[in-house]
Amino acid sequence: MDTTLIAGLFSGIAGLLVFLTIHHFWIRPIWFILPPGLFIAALGGLAVGWAYSEIQTALPPRPWTTFAVSAIVALTLTPAILLAQLRPPPLDISTGAIIDGSSTGVVIARVVIELLLTATFVGALIGWLLARTPQAAFAMALASLVFAIGPGHNIPLLGNTPAVGKGIVLLTAIIATSAIVLVEGNVLLARFGFK
């Protein structure tokens, strides 16, 4: 298995553990999601590792690589964050109930269009601009989609609510941790002879 895939796998798991730990102390414990979360984080990490392998040569050298990876992930989620802030939230975050004027279809459309499609499109564009290959564009689109489904899933639901600040802090911690583990894990694996 390629070092970037292994490092990606570990980065996904590290991001999940950071999320659950912060959530435990700052919001409420949700450790019950750990078993399915590990599976999703591992798959997502593999997708991120593959995307990293496709664009790695276009990134700046270490120590700036980690910052570049963090910025790229943040860029894929930025349109969804901005769109979520431009309109009232679709859900009451205290009860989870759909707010009057919204419907289940509206909530689903906001998640699919404003989060998943924008993240996928921006990821594909970044992959193409960095590596100029269809494979890099597809790998980045897939990684961005998976990251949006995983750590970014609440963006359209929490936008324009008091929880936005906590959501941004959680995303920042997850992105930073995942980027560090991805970049430095890849270097360590290569140093110890993994190919």
C-alpha cells in the first residue's frame, strides 16, 4: 500500500478522534458513533491520501506542505460555510426540528447542493489547477466530497446559528490534525522504507 494511502488512513482516524474528544468536553459525549465513525474516517482518509498523492508534487516543501493541505481542505468547505451564513438555518438546533418555512426537501437540497456539490466542484477545480490531470481532479473531488460528508456534514444545518463558532473551531481542529498526520505520517512512513 502506498505511503500516502496509509498516512491518509491514519489522518482520517486522527481527525475523528480529535472531533470526538473536543465534542465530548465542549458539547456533549457522542462516543457511540466511534464504530461507524472509524469505518467512515478510514474510507475518507484513504480518499484524502489518494488525492494527496495526486497533487503532492505541486505543493510547497515541508514545513509549508501542512499549511497548504489545510488551506486546500478549508477552501473546499468555504463556499458551503458562506452559503449557510447567507440564509436562516433550516433546523432548530436545540430540538432538531425543521423550522417553519423549510421542509425536508429544502434541508436535503441545502445539504446536497450547498455542501456536497460545492465541495466536490471546488475540490475538482483545485485538483485540476494543481496537477492538470483528470485523475487529480477526480481524486480531489472524491476527497472533498468525503470530507464534506464526514467532518463538514453540519455546515448547512448550523449556519447562521450560535453554534457556528463551535463548528468552525471543530473543523479547524480536524483539518489541522488531519493535515499534520497526513503530511508528517507520509514522510515518516517513507523514511522507514514503506513504498
